[in-house]
Amino acid sequence: MTTNVFEDVIVRTTKIADLPVLHVFAASQAQTKLPTVIDYHGWTTQTSSELVASYDLVRRGFRVILPTAYLHGSRNEGVDLDRHPEHFWSIVGHSVAEFPKLVDALVSAGITDPEKVGVMGTSMGGITAAGIMATQANVVAGVSLIGSPEPVAFAKDQVAQIPAELKAQLPADLLTKTYDQIGQFDLSQHVDRLNGRPMFFFNGTADQMVPYKYVADFQERYQDDAALAQTVFKRADGGVHHVPHRMHEAAVDFLATHLLD
């Protein structure tokens, strides 16, 4: 079903599986079982920042769920994330772990087709989307925008930038434990789990926030692997940490191709 009238798109603030989300759907299909995309926002950004692609997805026939990440929005517990970037990987881990709960609740409510679930995300959300593809075999297709399929490598580079005197104060086993936890959803360490499912990456080559080198390395190492048979890599030469509208359109087309009949 395609909805062409802008006013028919509903954005509802609600909770699913006791998690705060924005639920985006066509008014005429509030209770219809639909292909569903769960779309994750970035670090310290608002849940609504992902609405750009949501409207187009709904018009193409999707239901879209935009979860609010741990320690963001209504889930904030008084933590100033700008001063506490060490929470980054815990937040990603929460989102990866919460994903199946969201899907189960949507399927149980009869509004999501369990065989037509996709995931998408931007920046931290793009890292989350790749992590979900590494852990959830039933997800049909994924989109990672300005994210990374190599979270352990990214985390190690982040730690390398910490001043030596601060790094010396960290418990000896903390980093090892953290890398092990992140490794559980590192797509580059579990590329076989992609298993040929459709995956879309977009990155800017001059991105300083989530450097392009991670997706470039992933592509170089595995481009001939059968696991990446349906993986698409897009880039903006000289592009920074930004998703152009044309890439949102390309991502929507990609999901529609692989999730809609």
C-alpha cells in the first residue's frame, strides 16, 4: 500500500515493550500487519531526528518505530552525556539487547509482519543497526548511515585518544571486558552472521566523528565473501558526518526493494 497524502502520516509518542518510541504509520493502517522498520537515532540527538526517512518509508507501505535510546530523552537519568562519553557503548548495547523485545511486542500486537522486519540507524544508530544485523538472524535487511560495522576497532581508537593519566586510572580489566562485550555485536568479527542478507552502508570519506576507515576496511576484507552478497556500499568523497537527502532516499528504496512484495 502506498500513502501519498502527507496528512495521512501519524507520529505517535507511545511505549512499546515499556520502551519510549515514536510510532509512525499511515492513519488508515493503524492496526494493519505491515512490514516494519526500526530506526535508531544518534548520540545526544532527538528521537525525532530520524523522521526524515520515516515519512517516505510510511508512504512506501511501512510501519516505522523510532526508539529513544538509553540515557536519552525521557530515559535520561540526569547524566550529562556531553561530559560522560564513556556511556556510549553501554547505550549501543542497550539498544541491541532491546531490539527483540520491540519486535516481539509489535508482532504480538498484530501490527508487524515478523517476516518483514528491517533495521536502520544514523551515526550511533548506524552502529546499532550493524550490531543488530550481527545478532538478530530474522531481520531481513539493514541500513547503517554514517555508522561503523567495526565497533571494537572504533572503541579502541577512542580509548587511544584518552590522555595517558586518565587511562591509567581505569581498572585493569575494564577495557578487556568492554571490548569483549562490544565484540558480541561486532559485524566484522561475525560477518558470517550477515549470511547474504541485504545491508546498506553510507559514509563520508572525511567524517571525523565516525571515520570512514572502518567501513572501508570492512568492505576491503569481506567484499568477496558470500556473506556480503547483497551488501551495498555508498560513500560521499570528502563528505563529513552528515547524511544527504539523496542517501535517505537511496536507503528507503533499498529497504522497499528487499522488504516489500
